[in-house]
Amino acid sequence: MKILSILALLLFTSSSVFAQEENAVKRLSEPIEISDAWEVYGSPMSEDVDMHPLNVIIEGAREFSGREITSHGVITEVDQELGSWIVFSEGDRNVRVTFKDKAFFVPTNCVGRHAEVRGYLQALGKATQHAASDIEGVQDDGSVAATDDDRGREYTIISTAIRIFRH
């Protein structure tokens, strides 16, 4: 009976530890700048940049093409395996953000935080009818279709830096 109790205790303990490891925050990159209010990943972010709303960037994609852009929004999804991409949202606009050359990653617990993203907008092509109907989530290729982009084009931002606010 004593052996059975010990085995049951070991099984319960190992299950608890495994569950905690699955939910553990992954942080594969350290921030390059830290303040009481935010952390910056990637390259340094200047305070004197032109900040553009995400909808303005997407609607003016040709104007912003090839130019470095900076936008603000909320992180609504994050890659739970590595922190290698996020879905960045402002209002009803969503865009997938990847990190240039996989040079940095974000913590896997940053969903819901406000952020500023700097990088380059990239058009991925026309959304399929299936993708347009599945706009809430990440598509098969990881991109997110813009919700009211009448051209049906999908976009991603290749980020060189991200400032994630703590609150």
C-alpha cells in the first residue's frame, strides 16, 4: 500500500511539473532597451519617427512600399513555440509581423499588450475566398488578411524593431 501511495504521488508531481513547463513563458531574446514602461527588441527605436495608423499604412500600401514604417497597435496573437511572429492589430485591421532575418524574438506572454512596430510592409498577394472568410485567425501561410481591404490583398510587416509596453 505504501508503494502504491508513493507511485501515485510521483505520478501527480511529474504531471504538475510537465503542465507548468508547457505553460512557461518562452523568452528567446533579451530586450536591447528596458524602461519602467516598455521593452525594445531588435534594433533601437527612435522617439522622433512618424507614427502611422495601421489602416493608413495598408490603404496607402503603394506609398509606403519600400519605406521604413512605424505603427502602433495591440498584439493579439503570438507564436507560442518561439515568439517568432505576432499578429498586430489596430481597430479592425490585422497584420502578421515577423522579425527580420529571425534576428530576435518576443516573449510568448505579450498578447494583449500595446506595441509599436518598425519595419517594412510587404504585400503577399490576393486573399483567396477561403482566406477572406477566415479573417479572424492566422492563414495557412501565417499571414492575416486585412478586414476591409477592398482589393483583398494580404500584408505582413517585416519588423526591424518592436517596443512592447508593460501596461
